[in-house]
Amino acid sequence: MQFKVGAKQTTKMLEQQRAIKVYVARDADPQMKDKIVHLCERTGVPMKWIDTMVELGETCGIDVGAAMAALVTEEE
């Protein structure tokens, strides 16, 4: 399993039906959050809320904050 980090990558993984689960930071931009929440509902992918972008970045193993990330299988 690996993370695809960022709004563009998360959206892409949802559209390609490769996302298993999506993580969203509560302090991310509201417009970005709304779009991803809607996309998750439409595709049936479960979501998990993370309190801060810094915490989500740490969860993904990166040194910077992240607004959202998609968990995907390593099939590339």
C-alpha cells in the first residue's frame, strides 16, 4: 500500500477507481474538501478525517503538511 498525496493526485486516484481509502485534513481548504467529499460519496470510497495537515503529512511519511491523500495498492 502507498499514499498518493495532494488534491490532484487524490482526485486522479478516485477518478481512476484506484483509491482504497481517502484521508482528508480538517484544516484543509474548504473548497478542496467539499470536492473530495463529494467524489468519495459518488465513488463509494471510505474517508477518514485527520485533525491537521501536519498530522496527515506525518501519516503519509512526508516532512510537509498534506491536505488530502489517497491510499492505493502498489500496482504501477
